Amino acid sequence: MNSTHICQASRSAYNFLIRSVCACVLSLIVIEAPVSAGNPDDMRLDGYPFKKDIPWVEEAIGHDLGEMSVRYDVMMAYLRNLAKISDRVSVETIGYSHERRPIIMLTYTHPDNRAKLEAMRKRHLQAGIGSTPESPNNQTTTDDPLVLWINHGVHGDEMSGIDHAMLTAYHLVAAQGDKMEQFLKDTIVLQIATFNPDGHARNATWVNMHKSVATVTDPQHRERSTTWPGGRTNHYWFDLNRQWLLLTQPESLAWMAQYQKWRPHVVMDYHEMGRGQTYYFHPGVESRTHPMVSAETMERLDQLSRYTAKALDEAGVPYFTRERFDNFYIGKGSTYPAVSGGVGILFEQSASDGIKVETANGINSFRRNIREHHITAIATLLGAHDMAADLKSYQRAFFKEVPLLASADPVKAYVFDADGDTERLNLFIDLLDRHAIEAYRLARELTVDGERFTKGEAVIVPANQPLYRLVKGIFGRFTEFEDDSFYDISGWTLSLSYNLRVAEVGAQQFSSRAMGEPAKAFATSVPATSEDTVFYVMEAGSYYLPRATYELLDAGVRAGVMTKPVTIETANGTHDLAAGAVIIPRASAGQVDKANLDQMVTKLAKRDGLKIHAATSGLTPQGPDLGGASVTALKRPEILMIVGESVSSYAAGELWHLLDHKMHMRVSMVDTRHFDLIDPWRYTHIIMPNGRFSTLSKNARPTLARWVDDGGVLIAERRGAAAVTGFEWGLKAKLKAKEEGGTPDRQPFGQKRDARAKPLLRGAVFLSDLDLTHPLAFGYARPTLPSHKDTQVMFAAHEDPFATVAAYQGQPLASGYASDKNKTRIAGSPMAIAEIKGRGKVILLADGPDFRGTWFGTNRLLLNAILFADAIE
């Protein structure tokens, strides 16, 4: 090591020491040595004396609440310290974000309850969900706890919904008096702060880096223009408030495990909305309630809201209810409880987008927002305590009613399989298990509407089970609605998103004898390798085939894709395989050595649930030979995704998560404004997610055109596909022209918002007919393909009859809402197009291939385009 290296090492060691010392000092300042801060009287609630030995929030964090956004580590230090010094609260780490930030849950109750907390939890579940030996009559007692749950910070940029967690925590730990003592004896309060630490960290950094001595209230100030993708979403840019049903992210997996463990009576969900509003809390628009949400649930919600209204009236805070927001999409934090035995309440505060901002209602203050959220939190907690007997009775009745609902339902069960794809089936079984939904292996063959389901390969979910309403929400197809306007998506049938073959089992076909062992993960097999093995052949239908193929190519393995059906010879007999099987010669020129290849193949078969055959000859009994012209050689893809301004961060995040997290494929990302600065010829594939791409320069278009002509594969989806059709490349793919009618009917202005919403496609499921012979369809077993449509992007019929990979069916709507006009326009039009341009290809998808990370059906189209585009001739 030379002197320069020694100096660098010394400086590094010195800097590390300084940082470590500073961190220790900071922790002492934050917790042990409070600094002076603002008067707490304007943030504490009147009528409560507070314990002197509990550190006041502002003294502990070193600044006034609302003066800046509290850093996540500082917030965690304060909350953990409360658990150290108070016998009212305990803390546990329930999971970690993608960026390895801890997600903590605080549990508040009276000190006398601490030793019996687990017994109280079990008694609560027994009393609420059903009769058990410990609670044979399913009756509540005075000892049964009221379980209350508070969500903070599911959106990282909704600042007051996060920072008020500390204020509410302080109150629950420090407030004294008979009322608080009794509240703590009767309740268990669960608080998660925060749901989205990665998004919060991004947003806090942005807001704090623009902190001014003289606070700027200008709405156009840079403080309020967070750079793309903003702080709302998590690491992969997912909206976590849509994850309660889908559970594709570690944050949602962590909190769902706790939710199922506790099944709270009330869930309080804290958010912010657009600035210039007042204060909102549930109930929402009455006509926009999911059919599985009962009137009894909405009655309790209405009763609870009166406590909130009273507290805000006394504080002089204007508010509104029953407008804008709704209880339709059951995958949100305020609606999921309504189909699982609880009451969920949404709270929305007018955003300050920083410290203070000018609005039509005057100056909106971050500090004021924190206080108002705190007011509603305590009011709702105490209101729920007043309603404790009724809320417990309601939850008991919720589950007791299930047998009656199931008896009246013509659908007695849902039976499904995944066309032999073990891993896709296992993923869905795991999802059901995390939602505490009972699922069983099919114990006898079952035929429903001509569809035969095989014992040992299919799964059956009975309707008559505690979470009946959630089962209906996951499997049901709802296409008719009282109100045709939606705050969120209208259709999300998860059995369709996983592209399962599913049937509704009626009373005549259903028997409890069809339900075998509880459904757990189906086992996978490994290839029977021997010295006679000449080729490994990986079946096309396995969900993780793209991941395994990429890993093999990345390791230098030579492989190809069989473009036609084939029959192969193995030591175990012959096997008929569909097109799309990946062919790996075990010993050929340029191949990795046999021992390494055998190890890799065995590992991938176990890890990814692949069906891999050990072929004993390249000569086949039927179909092309394994070394012939029907095998297209595969190359490791080099993938670029264009992101940034004018691109949907949600869409880009979905694809990044699919490629990186699920498939372990490297994907480079470049901002639209920087595309002119890079060399696109480094990449084999370029992806344009949903977006208008208005910030992509005009010079980029001819560059992209030349790149495609030189052999590149361009994949564009939704509005990204629409942008490509307007690049004037001479593509044959065109958008469908909007139909123009005559003079529109005159309508009352008061109905304008609803009238504008009705024609929109706010997320519905449509069915397409898929060309199973096309390389983009490799691995699909059935021609019917569900996709999720949330834009007006529609293609005109393509003049090349071989270019349409999938086209919407004549009656395309499967679940959700679409106007009659939209259904007519969509019917028969292309959903997926693969057009040849020069030596390259342009792949256009009208719908998102992996909407919210859970469309296991259509995301295979994208993965096939990445791996098998060279097979498109």
C-alpha cells in the first residue's frame, strides 16, 4: 500500500470515527438531552394532565412539530424510547422495507394488561370470529379487549399523517386521569409508524433540504415540486395503500401478518389530500360502496364519525364527509377492514406540501395539520371506547352471519388450477393463506360447466368460511353498479390477475368430501440427470422460466427456444411439450462444463418450480429435432427502461419490480431528459412504460427508429405505446380513432363531475383471445387472457394479419365497470401487437403487463418479448 492509499485509508477511518461520534451525540441529544423547543400547550389537548417524566416530543426531536419533517431515524428513536421508559407501551419490529428500514408496531394498553396480553388477544379472536372450546358460546365478556389500530404514513409524502404519530404516542403514554386509565384498561391500541419508511425518507429529505429561515408560502416554490418519482411511493414506486389486497411488497406483508393476528375492531387510516381542501373523514359517497360491505358496517362508521365531527366542531375546524372518497376498492387500508370484520375510517388532511402554503382557504400549515390529525385520532379512540360493547357485538355478528350468507349464495365454492404451472398456483395459495382464507387440495375429480379439475392438482375454496365477504371480493366478478363513478379501480378479480382456470361450484356439484388437506405449496421435481442426458428441456409453462433462463444465459450457458410443439425422449419415457420450451445442450461447442451445468439446472428446478426434462437424444419421435432450425438461439438481454418526468412512476415501478425483484434481470434506467446523452446501441431491449413521453426530445425519436432498424426490440405499454404510434416511423400499428357523435345532450352543471367520470376506464378486467402459436404467447395454456385496462388506449385493426398477438373478445368485460360505448370500441381491437421494423421489433401493449405487481397473466407477454423476440420472424 503506497502513501496515498495510507492517507486515504486514514482519512476514511477518521471520517468514520467522526460520523460514529456524531451519531452517538445525536442520539443523546434526541433522547437523553432534550433541547428547548416551542410551547407544548398549543399541541397538547385540553383537559388532560400529563406525566412529567415522559419527554415532550418537541424537546426530544430538537425542533417544533411542523417546523420541518421529522427524520425517520429520529422518529424511531423517540418512539422506541417511550417503550423503554413507559409501562403503557411496547414496541416490536414487524418487518423491513426494501431499503431495510425497520417497520415498527407499538402496542398501548394498561400496565395491568401486560402480563395477560397474549391471553387477551386469543380471547378477542375467539369471541369475535367463532365458537371454540375456550369460548363455546361465542359470547363477549367484560374482559374482552377492544382492539384499535392506527395507520400512519402509507404515503411517504403525506407529512402530517406521519409526524402526528409521535404526538398521539405521547398522549397515550403521558396523559393522565380516570378517563385515560379506564380507556387503557379496556383497550389495546396498535400503532404502525410508519407504513412506508422509504417514501417518507425521500420526501423528508426533499422538504428539509429546502427549509428556509423565512418560510416561503408560494405554491410554486420548489419545496412543493418533489423530483420524480416523489415521496408518495415505496422503493419500487408502489402505492402501498393499494397493497392491502395484493400483498406484493414487504411492507404490506409485514402489516398484514399483524392485522390477521389481531383482527382489530376499528382501523384509523391517516392521509393527506390536495391543498386547498378542508378536512375529510369517512363515511364516503354512499352509493360507491362495495356490495360486500354491509349496511351494519356503514352504520358503525357513521356513529364513529360523530365523535370526530364533535371534536372538530369544538376546535373550529371545517370538514366534510360523504363526498369524493368511497368504500369500493377493498384493497385500501380504510376498506379492507369492512370485509374482514372491522370498521375502517379514512382521514384526509389538506396538504401543506411543505411547511406552509397559500391556498384559497388561507395559509395551510404543516403544524396545524399535525394538530388536527391528533385531535381526530384521540376523539376517534375515545369514541370507539364509548361504543365498545356495540363494536364487539358487531364483530361477533359479522362472523356469525356468514353461514346464512353462504347458504343463500348459489356459489358454494371456487375451484381452480394454474394449467400445470406449480409456482403460479403456489403464489396464489400463499396469497390466500396470508389473508387467512381457507383453501384445500381437491380430494376428488370435479367437473364444472364442462371444465374438469383433477384431484391433487386443483385447489378448492369454500364460500362458507369466516372471511366469506373477502372470498367473494377476491373471486367475484362484479360488472353492474349502483354508481358508475369510482375513486379507484372498479375491477380487481384476483383469480383473473393470476390467470387461473377457475370455476364457480354450485350446490349440485359441491360436497365437503371434495375438500382434502389444507392447500400448501405444491412440491416441485428435479430432472433425473444421467450420463445419457444430451439436452435439458425446460417446459414453457413454468412462471419462473424467464428468471431461470436469464440466469443461465448470464452464466454463459448456451440455450435456445423451441418455436414449435415437440415430443422428446427421456429415461422416463416420452413427453409432449408445447412451443416455447427452452432447449439446453448438455455438451456442445462453447457450452459450460457438464458438472456446473448439472448443478445449475438442479438448483433452478428446486428454486423456481421448473419442469425440466433430461432428454436422451436430440432426435425426436414427433416434431422438430432439438438441434434443428426450429430452435432459435437465445442471447442475454440488455434492458433499458426510460423513466422520469412525463412517465408514470407507478407503471415504471411495476416493471422495475417485475424485472429486478421477481425475475432478477438487470435493468438500466435513464431519464427521458437524458436519453440523448446515452448510447442506446448498448442495449438489446428498450422499454417505454405508461406515460406521455413529452419530455423525450424530438432528436430521440429518429435515434430510437435507427436503433430498432438495427435489430433492437422496443416494448411500449399503454400511453407509452400510444406515444410510439405518433413517432411517424411508418408503423402499421395505429390508434383507434375516437368515435364522434352528434351534438351532445345538455346536462345540469351539478352533474358534471359524475358525467365526466362515467366514460372513463377506471380499472376493469377485459378478456382477449391470444394467438398461442406466437412467440409472445409461449408458456400460455389457454387462449383466453385477462388483462387490466385503465386507460383509453385502443389500437385500430392491424393490416398485417400476423402482427396481432392478442385481440379483445366480442364481449370483453370480465370484471369492473366500462360504459357501453367503451365496451363496443374495445371489442375485437388488438390488445397486443408485435410489428417488425427493419431488423428489429416494436411490441405494443394496450394494457399494463403487470398492474400493481399482481398481473401474473399478462406480465408473461413482456417477459417473452424480452427473451423470445428473436423468434418473431
